[in-house]
Amino acid sequence: MSNEIADVIVVGAGNAAFCAALAAQEQGAKVVILEAAPEDESGGNSRFTAGSIRVVYNGIDDIKTLVPDLTPAEIETTDFGTYTADQFYDDMARVTQNRADPDLVELLVTKSFDSLNWMRQKGVRLIPIYGRQAFKIDGKFKFWGGLTVESVGGGPGLIAMLTESAKKRGIDIRYSTRGMDLLFDGDRIQGIRVREHGDVRELRAKSVVLACGGFEANPEWRTRYLGPGWDLAKVRGSRFNTGDGIRMALDIGAVPRGNWSGCHAVQWEMNAPEFGDLAVGDQFQKHSYPFSIMINATGKRFVDEGADFRNYTYAKYGRVVLEQPGQFAWQIFDQKVKHLQRDEYRIRQITKVTANTIEEFAQKLEGVNAAEFVKTIKEWNAAVKTDVAFNPNVKDGRCTQGLAINKSNWANTFDAPPYEGYAVTCGVTFTFGGLRINTEGEVLNTDYQPIRGLYAAGELVGGLFYFNYPGGSGLMAGTVFGKIAGTSAGRAGKN
């Protein structure tokens, strides 16, 4: 095939795609990245993330490896703790209800530290997540929930650093170039048919890595697979993740895998636009709900806000809100917990009400049955176990008793005005169903054999997340499986 443009074509330009491209280039392959979005919207969902990456580490020395510019003062005033492989396994097993593919989980966990350190060596700078994952106790920052490091500059910073790293290594990035169909002769992949700046053409290569996200921005597929009502969800991230990579692979006989009716969906500003807005990023999310009371249109609570740390519930509670009448809810706070609200509660683009009495507040919560709400708060205040100390850093066991739905932790009486309410709906992040890969990152066909020359990484890999996911494991999975798929594709592309 003398008309090849590269040894390896990578479809997508998010975290997984760049890791695949960098790994393939490391094998000596000539690599081209195809990105459907124009450059100013590029980066897939990675660019919309906060940049948190869940990684196994066994203490301060591992953190110092990942963050070499930690200051002595930071080391002195921080309890980083540990996040062991066993903890990562336990978290994955618990939140996916033991359904995640054990081989994929083993790779995710055992290769997390080395893969993240490899990405650091490629030019991605990391810092501890002081703002969102640690509270200060007795003069020391204490990390919780297994999430400790993030990329400098969040998701936009991550994409900027990866883009610079790829360009520096001679990787060609073609924007406004959407993959349409894989070129496949029945034996192996020959390349891909694309629409590049409006023109349709064929690009040939020995290997193709699909790393262009799930189908969350495709309302027809959301309704088909996630179910009725999901066409009404907001899309947190890129409008370009319409499932093209998955469709192209299925069209040539790839086998689907994983939780096709499941997705990562969070509580999201009720009046946010249809797709993510890079100017606002992930600030439309509303993640301080473990310290709130959540109310639906009937004026009643509908979920245990304090079931677990935010990291382990936020990716499934968007679905719960979508199932409420009118697809919305209000998170309400009083002044006792206002200081625990994250920065995103202070942005301009927000649906917020405040009042000084419960009765006045009830009238301001738009769409809510005011009389039922007042009753709910009265019952709530009587049910809080005030003899248990409130502690936001641990599952404190400060619960309610005797309610239809009890709150397990962080329950406080609602009695310190002014009261604040924030309206949320469902924001879908990424879908869990996708393609079946083996431990080499090869896409498998319906006979469970590798499709020669085809690899996959990132959101469009099925079998890893079911029902829910531990925060920060999406970027980690993109890095681990991007590196694996890119290494395999690079080796095959050189032969």
C-alpha cells in the first residue's frame, strides 16, 4: 500500500487518543491523529473534565515521583495517605457491582501508576487536588476518596500539554476530520474513509486506533440504548461524541460489550445549554449534594444524599434526577454547610434562590409542591441524629431515623437561614457500552478473534464500567488502555 499516509491512524484527540498516538510513536511508527472537531473545540470529553486521575500510590514517595515539584511546605502540611491496589480493586468491584471485566480491571489497577508516570515523562504536569479532595484538619490537609492528583490546568490543561507533546514528536493532528467508515478487506484494516473539511476521501494505514468517545452526544442512540427520557438529558461534554467509532467497528463485525443501557451522568445546572460550554467547563456540575437535602417536584426527598463520598455516587445520581417528575431537582443548603460548597456554586450561570424563612423558601422553589416541602423539612429536622458529631472528611454516621428514605451520613437540621436552593437536571458525561477488546487493546470480532489492525481505547471500550464508576478512573482508563492500544498498533504498523 504505497499510498499510506501513516503506519498508525488514531481516531479522536482526547486523553486516550493522545496516549495511543504517543505510545505508537514510541514504537517508531509514523502517526496521524484525526479529530472530528475544529481545533477550538478539540479534545473530546477530556477537555471538559476537571483533570482528576485515580491512581494507585503507596505513600509520599510515589506522590513525589508524580509531582516532582512538590514543595517541602506542601509535604509537611499534607497527609497524602495511600491508595493501594487493593483499595482500587475494592472500589471498582463495589461501584460496578462486581460486573467489570477482571482482566481489564487488573490492567487498570496494576498499570495505573506506571502509565501515569509515563504520561508525566511525556510532558504532562500533575499537582495534588487541594481544592476539591482535601479538607484541612488541625493544620494538615487530609486527602480522602482515593483521588489525589490532577493535571495542571484541569482538562483543558491536559489536552494542551498532550497536544504540545504530540506535535513535538512529529505526530500530525488533522482537525475537522471525521472518521466515517473503516477500510477493511475482510482480513485486515486498510485505513479509514473520512470527511475532511467537507471533502470525503480515503486515508490508508496499517493500523487504526479508535479513541473517539462514546455515544453520549447522539440523542437517538441515547434513547435507543439508555432508554426513554434520555433524549432529554443535557450533554456535559463534546457535541462530537456521537458514537461514530463504535458504529464503524460494529459495521465490520466487531462485537459489542458492556453496559449499553448505562452511563456516567451527574447533577447538572438545570438551564445549562444542550452541549458542554468550554468557557464554563465542568462548572455546571453541582457536586456538594452530600451536604444538601435534595427535593423533587412533589416536595419530597427521593435519594440518600449521604450514601457515600461524592466520588462514589455522583456518576449515578444524574440518572436518579432524570427519573424525577419534570427531570429536575433542587439541592438545598442552610448556612451551617454553605462553607462546604465547591466553587461551581458561585458561577454566574446558575439557577439559584434564597430566602430567610422556610415558608418563603418553599414558594421560591419553582415547580415544587410548597406545602409538601414544608412538611418534608419539619419531618427531616425531627429525624436528624444530632448526638452524632458532623465530620465532612469521613462517613460520619450522622444520619436520620424514621424517614421513608434516610440519609446515612452528614445529616444536619435545616434551620440556619438564609436558605439556598440550586436547580439541577441530568448531565450525561459518557456512555458505558462499547467494543470488546483483549488485553493487547485489539478489537474483537463476533467470533471473539482480533480484527487485524484495529485497536480501541477510552470511552468506547465496553466492559469496564457498569452502573457507576469511581471518580477519576475514566482518565486513568484512557491513559492505561491508550498506551496499551498505541503500543500494539505501533508494533503492528511497523511490520
